[in-house]
Amino acid sequence: MSDIRSLAMACREAVPLLAMLDTPSKRALLNDMADALERRVDDVLDANAQDMQLAADKGVQGAMLDRLRLDQARVAGIAQALRDVAQLPDPVGVVTRRETLANGITVERVRIPLGVIAMIYEARPNVTADAAALCLMAGNAVILRGGSEAIHSNRAIAAALHEALHAHGLPTAAVTLVEDLSRETMVALLQLSDLVDLAIPRGGEGLIRFVTEHARVPVIKHYKGVCHLYVDRVADLTLALNLLIDGKTSRPGVCNALETVLVHRDVADAFLPGAAAALRERGVELRGDEATRALVPAAGPASEEDYAAEFLDLIIALRVVDSLDEAIAHIRRYGSDHTEVIATGDTSTAQRFVQSLRSAVVMVNASSRFSDGGQLGLGAEIGISTTRLHAYGPMGAESLTIERFVVRGEGQVRHPESRIP
Amino acid sequence: MSDIRSLAMACREAVPLLAMLDTPSKRALLNDMADALERRVDDVLDANAQDMQLAADKGVQGAMLDRLRLDQARVAGIAQALRDVAQLPDPVGVVTRRETLANGITVERVRIPLGVIAMIYEARPNVTADAAALCLMAGNAVILRGGSEAIHSNRAIAAALHEALHAHGLPTAAVTLVEDLSRETMVALLQLSDLVDLAIPRGGEGLIRFVTEHARVPVIKHYKGVCHLYVDRVADLTLALNLLIDGKTSRPGVCNALETVLVHRDVADAFLPGAAAALRERGVELRGDEATRALVPAAGPASEEDYAAEFLDLIIALRVVDSLDEAIAHIRRYGSDHTEVIATGDTSTAQRFVQSLRSAVVMVNASSRFSDGGQLGLGAEIGISTTRLHAYGPMGAESLTIERFVVRGEGQVRHPESRIP
């Protein structure tokens, strides 16, 4: 076992240096990382070929194998993402509030980096570069603990990032790749509460549960999206159908895809048969309650598990509800606080839907697929937080900083009798 | 053992009701709580007398016994604090940002409550009312787990709060007092990650460590303040002395009191003898390094432990440093990220001090004793966070909410091919 504590200490030593970097230096660093990655594309592809071979030998296939695969275009995409992050506004040093109080002291709230961020993720090697870039742009050091399937690819990508750090006179430990992927080392990492300021697990239920159970450092979970569309009784049904098709079929394997549709009883017969046909045309399997199946004979029965499921696949759960309140109760019961959508022409119904739910993202007449940092104007995202603390929903560079207080005075004291005459 | 899970479930059921309360309702509720507390003052004082007797029997004395004691004036003060919180701006529903994107969707960031907050604290019974008021004003339900020394007082105060909740048609479980104070029950509470959104431990090292080790729910620590004053070589030495006396002696038992003074070598002989005399006049014990003791013979030697100590008493550690950098290095090594102060007449030195430290509060020419939510314009505080996540430093009602995304469109989809022709 490599000594994870030593790795984290070296990473932490980079924190004051990174926190002091000005914006042009950080931008130059990230652009040089992109260049280094492109120069080393052959190394990266060779390493990735090793990972792909090992994964194939282990019987990995389908979407997981696809997430692991790199090619020239994907490496170019990773480099471009680094350059895109370099163009983002620098969140560090931003004064979010300034106030002068009655006693003459000025109180500012100023953004500073969080410190050391441990990113814990699964098979996608692009996360190695994406997460490092966002962490660095926000002045943080990062410990990357990716999945074992991508270890060769991650090592090759990290080598490119290190080349740029070194060229800028910065410690390569600012981006630390954990190569010992044992569970013991992950547990040890998650307990370094004096060295690690935040752990961000991004992955499936098993990973999230493991991190939550073992962490003594703060955790922001990037957990599943059981996203709902509620079709209200005064919805524009064509609009609702567009949201449904986009939400379910444009990329079913992602967390902002729709998993369940709730339809108001008054519009069920006008909406469901046509919607079901459109979904089936696109290869979507339907699972519904009895009222749905009465209108859509092709739908199979939906179980409790189906309503709680993040299918990440061309499967959808359907249910007819009697009212907005029933839809809200269903979402509260089965939802994962990620993203919910209402299709309605009624403003007060929309308002009640928004106010009654506490999901990270609530959409009125817009597709769940917009629930993404890039789509919502954050420029890039490190993921989508489902922890209702610090950051909730798409999480960009700003969410990798914290506001602190800077107070300036001219010798003010709290108790006047403290003054020396 | 009472069933803490059942208690937390009942508390959680109050969350949607509290989240929907409008501002006037919350204000009326808190004012009625204040009235109920004043009506029940005799019950509260009787209960407190029981706690005081038990504490005295156990040999509790000094500051701890004083923190536990209530009298007519202190109960009136608790009631007034409830009325003060009722006058604070309501953070729930505040739109912090609004943007219309190129595709026509509008993206708002809107504050919502966190949900269920578990407040874990020690002997001060006023926290029972203060924490409940701030949590409720921010639309949250709260589980209060106070110290065993104050259990009778806490129960009497909670009864008053419940009377007002009941009169407003709200479940009394919105403010749940844990009466089973066993460690097992605290551990069980801290592991209810499906029911509790945040735990706030406020107390000494033992409590904080216990909570951090056992929690699976998110934790924001309110930990110790090893606060520093650095007297720069171009400081106004009278101003510096005022900050020192105020910081050390105006209330030595609180977390924003000064614990260590670092003095630049160039001003050590001009500053230290006079400062030492002023401190000794006020009963402060001095512990210094060799350079300090050469100038101040009355100072005892300072150990490593002294520099890391939160004395919470009339004791101060002193040290002569050669430079700003040495002062910064000392604070990074021994500090607790709470509050640091520089006395200097040089703006660029001040700026470097601020930027090089990542403490929650950094003061330039102002007393550490202003590091307090009330003093810094938050109206009231639930405590001072030393966790660099979500809230850092004094934490008011706003920090008991989280920003989420509300998106409004007119049927926009992410992939145009999703549109039904």
C-alpha cells in the first residue's frame, strides 16, 4: 500500500501556492496542460488500449466499455475542455458582498479555495482532466482516485498534467493520482480529515454508499437522478411530448434523463396513447400502473422498484395521477432530489410544483436534459450534487470555493473600556 | 432507549409544512414562542434550579456553572433573542441570481431550507431557543440534542416552543428535543442520513471529535478559536494595544478571544514591555518565547502546546517573529482557521496577510471580538463554522438554506430532433 497520508500531505503543501496564483497564471497553466495532452496523445491512446484490452478480458462490455474508450477525437475533446475551463471567470478573490457597519468597520465576503479536494470516480478517464482543471481554476489541489479499469489511461493523462505543472514551477502533487486502488487506501484517504477538505464521489450506488459510510471528511454526493415529468391537466400536450421524448431518448444513460412520467387523469387519454406510440417507435419499454395500462395495452406492469429506479436505459415508468398533489407526493416518495419537470400552462400550478418540491433543479416547460452545468450557464461542471449542502445541483468552479469574511477597521474594539487612555 | 429514528421521522414530516410558511407566519410563530417562554418563566426557573442543584452535586463550578444558570433577566434575554430573529430578513425564496440564456430558458437560483438540522451542543440552555428560532426562520425543522446538565431547563424551554407551534397548527415535532442522552442514541442520530440533512456540533474538542467520527450525515463543525494578533513593524502601537486588550480581556472565555500575539522584532521592544504591563494589570498570565522573555521577565516560557492552545482564560502566548512570513507560517501551523488579526499601517502588508491565510475571518486593524454573527451584520448566529464548506465563519439564517435551480421555458428541448414534427 502506498502511503496515502504522505501523498495527501504533499498535495496539501501545494494549497497555499495554488491559492495565490493569479488568473492569467491559472489560464496559462490549463492551456499548457491541453497542449501537453495533445503532444502526448499517442502515449494516452497506448495506455487506453491496455485498459480496453484488460476490460475486454474481464468481460466488460456495452456502455461501460464505451465510457472507457479514448480515440484521437476524444483526447482532442478533453484538451478542448481544459481550454474551455481556462476561459471561465476566476472565482477566487471575488467579493460577493461589502458592507460598512455603524461602527465604521467594513465587512467583505470574499471567495477563497476549499483546499484539497478528493475526487472519487469510476471508469471515465476524461474526468481525470476535467476535475483537475476545475479544481485548479478554483485554486484547489486535487487527489484523483479513479476506477481501476482506467488506471493506465488516467496515469497517462496525469503525466501530461504534471508536465505542465512542472513547467510552471508548481509541485506536481497539486494533481495527485492515487495508483493504489485498494479499498483500504480509499478508506484511509476518506479519513484524512486534517488534510482533505472535501470528497466528491461521483458514480453508482455502491461507490456513494461506500464513501458515505467511511468518510470523516466532508462529502458532496453526486448521486442518481430519478427524474420526473408531470404532465398537468392544462399542459400543451405537444410541448409535453417533446419534453418527454427529449428527456427519455436523447441520451438515456445519463443522470438527467427522465425515468418516470406522471400524467393528470384529465389528459391521460389524450396524452398517453400517442406518447406511448412515440416512445415505442424509439425503442422505449413502457411500465405503467393499471390506469396507464388500460389506455396503453403495450405497457407492462410497473412495480414499486420501477418507480424508484434510475433505469439509465430505454425504459420508462408511467403513472396516472388524480391531482398535482398526488404527483408531488409521488415525487417526494420515489424521487432522488435531482431534477423534476412540470408541463403546464397554468402559472400558479407551476409555482406550487416548484415550491412543494425541494429537488436541486425544478423545470417548468423545459427539458430535464438541461440539468447540466454547461447548459445552465456554469461553463463546466464537476458533477451534479444531490447533497443539500454547499452546492445543490450542477456544480461549477464557484462551488469549489467558499466565502469567508475580511474585515477592515481603524482600531475599533468591541468594548470601549478596552481602550488604553 | 427512545427510538431516535421515530423521532427524526416525525421531525422530517414537518419539513414540507415549514418550507411553505410565509414570512409573517414565521414571525408570528417566533414572537408567540417568546411570549410563551415569558409566561412559563417560573417553570423554566424551577427546572433550571433542578439542573443547577444536580450540577453542584456533581461538583460542576466556575464558568460551566455560570453558563448553565438562568434567572429572570436571562430568560427575558432568550425571549428577546427569539423576537430579534423574528425580525430578520426571511432567506427562503430569495432569488440570488436570474439569467436568461440564449435558448430562451430563464435560470434562477432560489434559496430553500436545508430540511432537518440536528443541533448538538453542551450546557447552555439558551442555545435551545436560539437554534430553534434560526432553524425555523430558515424553514427548517430541528432536532436539539443538548447536554445532560441542562436537560430540565431544555425540556421547560422546549415546552414553551411547543405551545406556540401547537397554537399555530404546526407539529411540535418541528422542534424535537432528544431526551435520551446516551452515546448510543447520539450515534444513531448521526447515522440517519436519510432523515437528517445536517448536524451542527457546537462545543469542545471531545464533542466535535465524537460527532466527526460517528456521523454519516453532513457535519459543519463549530470548533475552537486559536485566534492570533500579529503586530506588524509599521503598526500604530496604541491601536495594536487596544486590539490586544479587547481581544484578550473583554471576554476571555469565548472562541473569538485572542490566544496568541506575534510581534515583529523591529517593534518588540517598543511594544512588548508596555503591553505586558497592561495585560498583567488585568490579571493575564504571560507565556513567551526567549525573545519575549528577554523583554518581559515576568513572562513564563511558552511550549508548543501553549501555541496550539485555546486557553479560554486569562492566559496569552507571545512570540517575537522576524517577518510577516514568519507570522503567517506560525498561524498556518498552530491556528484553527477561526479568526486572525493584523495591526499594520501598511496596506500591501495587510493584503498579503489576508491573502496568505485561509481562516474564516481575517481582520485588519479591528478586534477579533467582532468575529460574531451579530457583530458582522448577520443579525444572529447559530455559531461560527470552522468547516470550510457551505458556511465558513459566523453562520446566520441564510446559511441554514441552500440555493437550488428553478428553470422556466416554453418547451425548449436539448436535442431538436426530439421534437415531434
